[in-house]
Amino acid sequence: MAVQPAAYLTVAETAKIMQISKHTVYRLVHSGHLPAIRSGPNAASFRIPEAAVREFLRESSTQV
């Protein structure tokens, strides 16, 4: 059985899935609510693990 590599999303993809602005995604990353890794030249962009986005959405939907 092959191991699946972790899927990472861009800030724009994360914003679309979460139905929020890119600015809000950056705020969630900087505040530590969403984990992210830096990538690209000079580590200028973020990649967010898809599993973390799904977990954040699941947790936020149960907090009513």
C-alpha cells in the first residue's frame, strides 16, 4: 500500500475552501490557528496542509 503525500494548499485555495478572504487566511496563519509552511523563493509564500483546513472547519462548525 502506497503512502499518500500530504496535500498542501495555497492561501488562495484555502480562502476559497473556507469561504473567507486571503487576508483572513494570513491572519489565521500568523496567529497560529492554522499551521503553515513557507515555500517559494525567499520563503515568501505559505502552504497550508489540507488536513489542517478540514480540521479547522470541523472544529469551528461544532462551536455554535
